[in-house]
Amino acid sequence: MMDLSNRPEKTVVHCLFGNVKDAPDGIAYMFKREGKWVKVTWKEAADIVLNVAYALYSLDIKKGNKVAIIAQTRFEWIMSDFGIMTIGAITVPVYPTLLPHNIEYIINHSDSIIVFAENREQVEKLYKIRDKLYSIKKVIVYDYEESMKEDKWLMQWEELLKIGEEEKNKNPELYKEWLDKITEEDIATIIYTSGTTGLPKGAMIMHRNIMSNARDVGNILEHEEGEVTIGYLPVSHAYERINVFGAVAQRLIYGVAESLDKVGENLRDIKPTLLPGVPRVYEKLYMRINQMIEESSPLKKKIFNWAKKVGERWVEYEERKKNPPLSLKIQYKIAEKLVFDKLKEAVGGRLKFGITAAAPLSPEIIKFFKSLGIPLFEGYGMTECMAPATMNTPNNYKIGTVGKPLPSVEIKIAEDGEILMRGPNVFAGYYKNGEETKKTIDEEGWLHSGDLGEVDEDGYLKITGRKKELIITAGGKNISPQEIENVFGRCKYISHIVPYGDQKKFLTAVISPNQEELENWAKEKELTYSSLKELTQMPEVIEFYNELVEKYNEYLPSYETIKYFILADHEFSIETGEITPTLKVKKNVVVSKYQDQLEALYPPD
């Protein structure tokens, strides 16, 4: 195992150039171009990074300046990120699914000077807000089109690299001066995360935060140099970003998947040894396997069910840390040959383990994959601690928990049950938001997570609830209900909306009608009814609200849209118990009242 604790580098950028020195011809990245997989060595990757850095320098980017990236996970994203950090500048990731007004806020709030944009789709968004982007000098486009040549605001990615190479040839040692000035306490990136106010908060992540987690995770997961990981989650998110950084610090090969839809196919091509994921990915794999078995012959189905039971018994012994009897060992070996090895081929055949985080995963699925010989290590963290804070590992593993704290991290439970964490992975605070920073990090340096939990007698953390109001979907998306409430609050026919969908595949909601406006509409339509309750149940009204929901969904990113809803038969009020004296919605009361109806909106898996 590569002992990361002995690596002398102070930042992940220094690790990259350390890899060039120690293993220049080692494979660093794999990605697909024109239907073929391309392999890039550490030396080749560093050359591209330097070209980006020198080109940005020629565009007057200096240490501490901010540069935004709006793109899907791709090789160029990673090269841009390291190029930005090489000169001591700060990367500002922007989700490519965001709408123009969200992008405008993040770019302006962060004071970004340059934007890397993926393609025409993202450029068109920037065009809509161009006159409001007061600080943007240039937009670098990865998938550049000939028709873009007329606009000097846009620059081709290949042109940027060419400029960088020319500048590098003029002063090939200059980059060493940049690296010498970068410290562990410098801000490496500002990651914007949803806030309860509806406006995203910019979490300032230091180089120290990145290196702390990269070292801790690499050592406890016992990575070997040259192993392969795969990236398919949004690299704009802290979770996938630490996968990128960890691959550099641990000298792993990072395979870039083509897209989320092609992960299955790419897994078989890349053959990763470790798989970072979110619950929805493993749920889909599990369902796909079960569907495949259901469609197979009676004999194959019988063999699979037998093997599954053998695997379950095997996991029970492992959980109790007991040695299985000889008869079970023999049965498990047979089950491996007949079933498990073939199923493992579906994910490349070399997978040692998977990591799951962002939302809870069913113990049934965790046990199933463990029976295949692919343990899933569930972890817990947040953007403000650069993703992981606790994790199950090969040597410390308990299903139903999110593991023990990383070696550098302290965890404690506050009197009200909130999970607090402290360590070198805790962020520097929110950009331009000292008030929220003080609420999140106390005077003793404890990061207040907003989540509720408990630590068992063996030191494992278990999540028991969520103090904050963020909804975390099954796909790991963090959603602030405030943003949805603000959008639908513009509709005069809606009094209140309560979004629902924690750990679900999509969002639903309870909508409280504005009685006065709805009755005015009904009068215009010449509808006859005896009460508001009867009115809200009429097909014409339900269709009307369907149209309203579709209309206002257009102002939200796809993952924040309301797919189905329950229309309440009354307007929420203090008298009916859904509103506080200060006219705030008691969301827990609303959800409790409509829980069964909301759950009925989700089809069984």
C-alpha cells in the first residue's frame, strides 16, 4: 500500500507534480474520445495542466482570483481545475443543470473573472445574463463550434492550450514560483451549496481540507498505487471532487465515464477496482440483477436463489466476526463459481469495494453486494468538511452505520442530538457570509452538521434524522425547499407548498390553495360547488393545478421540479394547525397529515 502519510507534498497540486517526478509514464487518466479509450500519463496530464495555467496567467489571472467551470464531469474539467489551482487561483464549480439566474448569482457572488463552459447549451445560458456578468473577461468553450468565432468573448479550449504552451516555452520555470507561494491555508475552491435562505452559500475549501481527507481515505481504504477508480457523478460536487483529488494523492488511475447512462458499459471497459457511488446507483444495479434473474430459466433462477441464501449466511458470520463452518465455505466457493463471479463481471470483474454516501442505503442491498464479495462502505459527510467525515472501512465495518470518524476527525453528539465534527478537513467558512459561518462553526472549532445522530458502544456513527430542512434525494442531490417555495410563491392560486422527497427518486408536494383566488377562477369558469372541499376535488380544478405546476416547474432545475402533488381541501391556517402564529408553515405537521397520500404517489420499486 502507498503510505500517504509520508508524502511530503503540502497540496494536491504538489502531489500532481510529485507524481510526474516519481512516475512520469504511469497512467493517470482514461477517457473516451471518438469511440476509443484514451490513456493519459502523469507527465502528459501535467503538461496540459501547465498549458492551462500559463494561458490563464497570460489572461491576467493571479493568485486568489476566481475562475468558474460549468460542465459535466469530463477530462477537460479536471485539467482546468488543476490549471487554475497551479497558479494559486480558486476554482468555482457551477452545476451544468443550473438555470441562468442561478449561474448569474454564483459567478457574480464569487467574483469570477474567467468561465470554462462545456458547450453551446452553457454558452447560451451565459448569453442570457451576459450584461449582468460584470467581471467576466473571457469564456473558454470545450466543445467549441465554428459559428462561435465571431464572438471574441468566447475562446476555443484548443486555442487556450496553444497560448499556454507558447507562454510556457518563454518561461518554463515560472510555474515553480507559483507552486512555492501556495500554502495549505490558501483557498483551493469555493463550492456553492444550498442554503436555508434560498440563496446558495459558497463554502471555502482550503488545500489543507483536501489533503487531510485524501490522506485519511487513502490510508484507511488501503489503496494500492495504480488501482482504478471511475468518475461519473458531478465533479461540481464535493463528493466526486474528493474522488478526483484522492486519485492524484493516492496515484490511482481515474477513468472518466461518458455519462451516467453509460456507466454500466464503461464499468466493463475501465474495470475499476473501486467504485464511488450514491445509493441510487447501487439500487439500480441490484434491481437490474434481480430483473435479469426473473427473466432467466427456472434452473438458473433456482441456482441464483440458492447462492443468494448461501451469501446471506456467509455475511452473517462475517458480521459476527466468526469463522464460517467448512460446509458453508465449500458452498460459498461453489456459489462464487456458479453465480457471484459472473455477476461481478457486470461491473468489470475487478471491483474490490464500493463507497456509498449522500443518502442512506438499504442494509439488504449492502448485504447482497457483500455476499458477492463487493463490500459497500457507507460514509457520511458534507461539503463543509470536503465530503467525508466518517466511513466504514475494510477493518472497521458495521452495516446500518456510516462508520467511524476518519483518523484526523473528531465527532461528538450535542445535547440536542446534532452531529458535530472537528478536524483539519473543516472548511474556512462561507464566502462573504460571516453570519452563516458563525452559525456553522462554533468558537471551539466544531462544525455543526444540522444532522442528528448517535454513536454506538463501538464508536460507529448512526444517522437518526435531519435537523436542517434540506431534502437529499436518492440520487444524492441536496435540495433547499426554500427555492421551490419561492418559485411557487409567485403563483396567486397557491397559498403554500410543502415539498417532499427525502431519499426519494423525485419530489412531490402538498399544495394549499389560495381560497379567494381559486373561487374567483371557479366563478369565471362557471363551476358549481357547495364547499371549498368539493371544489378542490373537481377534475377541472385538479387539471388547472397540474397546468400551474408544469408552468412553475420551468423555473426550476429538473431535479427540483414537482412531479406529483396532493391538493389540500382547505387553505392552511393557524386554526387548522398548519400555520404558526408568525405565519410560518409547520412542515412536519403538514407531512404528518398527508404522509400516506404522499407515499402513495411513489410507485413501488
